[in-house]
Amino acid sequence: MVRPMDSFFISDVSRELGMSFVTASKICNDLKARRLIISEGKGDSTTEGGKKPIRYKFNPKSGYVLCGHITGTNLECAISDMTGRLVAEVSVVLSPAETGKTLCGKMLKCYRSLLSNMSLAGRSIVSIAIGVNGIVDSVNHRIKISPHFPYMLNADIKLMVADMIAPEAALYLDNKIRFQVQYEADVGVARGKKDVAVLLASDGLVAGIMIGGKILSGINNLAGEIGHTTVSQDSRILCHCGGRGCAESSVTLQALSAALKQEKVEYINSAIEVFKSSAATDPKLAQVVDRIIGALAVSVSNLVMHIDPEIIVIQGIYADAGKAFYDKLTQRVKEMCITGMADKTINIVPSRFGDKVGLLSAAHYAITKYFDEEE
């Protein structure tokens, strides 16, 4: 309750939780002893006079969390305070020749450097969350398979990183999309909604799924691996997972770049900027855009027909594709989902979080789980 509040009095706690002032006072004293709240001076006395009440606020420095985001080409490490604000961060380039051992070595070095620069000890860390690409056994902290980045398989992040820095802190290792769907549902464009899908397109295609406020993982931790669903049995395109005709083979950044190259469409900085151009004036560009939208619509419509979410949030390379892109995508999805049902609601929106979403969502998840356990 106290975390979102700018400041509060014991009477506020008493009123909001429906308890006596004495009980609320005991709770606040306990929180103060644990440094979760700090006094911020005194408020005004009542009209009858008397002792001025103490004003309290949540203490963002009551502890810290380590958050990490492994993109395949980069290792991003950061320290967050208890509000989710990144107070220190570093990014290291990863090479194709990485092994699980070298990855963990770089991660350990990054965190030790960040902690040293902030003069923090490992005991200050209350929780750790690392988001990765691939299928993860989050209970046993094991990356089961990572089709795009196989070196992750031998990365024992718990033993070689977490236990070396903060052995008492809880470790949350999972596919980053599960952190990101929680983040969107709590503070993003899906805030307040219980049935949410977040679709992330970058090097691959994956969905974070939340039903009834609960994140789905599945018995094999495969929930949301929509990029590896077969959309063409006749396709000769071999996917990183070993299958053919996977959905992601037509919508990733590599697929977009290849399609533009095939049509000899030039771009300056990023392939995604073509969606902000006027496709109507360039038939080749319009054809590429239409093909990408059609392929993406297949995956989005499959999500709609399987889980029927209140909102679908697009992250990754298509988040900034522009209004025309989203209008066309929404219309195409509606056409694919029970065409005779005219009154259906299809809500597809871009995420407002940028490149920092991996770190921010990991920090948010670690903090949320910490306070859930405390309660």
C-alpha cells in the first residue's frame, strides 16, 4: 500500500486497511525498523491542537535488486532501487563464440563492478531477476533450450553469478517476455487488465500471456512460443529451432531485411523505418509492408482465437511502426477471426516502453516478487 504513495500518516494506513490506529502504528513501527519506510517530518496539528503527526514515506534505498537482460548480442546488467529506478547499469557486447562459462564470467564481473562503484555489499541485494531468450525451467533456474543463442544452455547463472554475489537473495530466471507482460499489465498500456498478451518481435517471435492476472508458463514452459508454431507445412525455410515453416521466419528483423533486399528497397538506419515511409508511392515497399503485416496478423489472430485477450501489446521492432501499420494489422486480424462476428473487439496497441524494457521489467518483477513474499 505505502509504495505508490508520495507520503502518508499512520491515520492513512488505519483508514485504508480498516484497522485501529494502534495496530496501524505497530505496523508502521515494524516497517520503519526494517528501513522500508522513513520519517519525512511532521504534518499539521488538528484544529483542536495537540501533537503533530509524523509523516512517512517509502524508502527506495531500503534494498536493491540486480536485474539483467541478455539479448543475444548484448549483456545488459543493472542495479535498481526498490521503486524500480535503474541507479547503475552497464552493457557488454557478446560474441558468437561465447560459452555458458564466459557469459557468466562477464555477468559476474559486471555486477561486481556496479556494486563496487556504488559502494554496496552483496547483502544489500534483496532479489535478482535475469531475463533471457529461450525456454526456461524457472523453478530450477535452468535454460532448457535457446534456439537462437545455444551458448546459454550451459550458463549456470545461479551457481556462477547469483550465489557468488548475493546467495541469500531470491533468483528469478525466466524468458524475458514473462517479465515484460507483467510490466505492461502493472504499469504499461495494459495497466488494470487481467487478460493480456504481449507479442515481441526481434531476433525471434514470442508472446507473454497473462490470463486472470496470472502469467502462463505451461508444463513444458512452452506457453507463448508462438514464433515456433507451424504456419506453412510446405515451407523450406529452416528455423533455428530445427523445424520448418515457423511463424517467426516471416516477421523477424532478419526476415524484414531480407525482404527489403530482395525487392531492392533501400533504408538508412533501420529496416523498420520503412513502415513510416509512404508505402503507397512505392509499389515494392508497399508489397513488403503488406506481406509483413499479413504474416504478423496470422500470429496475432492465433493468439486471439486461443486466449481472446483484452489487449495485445506489440513490443520490439514493430512498436514504432506507426498508426497506418496498426490500422492495417488490426483490420487484417479482424478479417481472420470469425468474419461473421461483426461486434468483436480486437485491441492491438504498441508498447510505450523502449529499449530499456528488458531491464525495467526484470527490476519490476524482482521487486514485486520480493514484496509478495514479504506479505
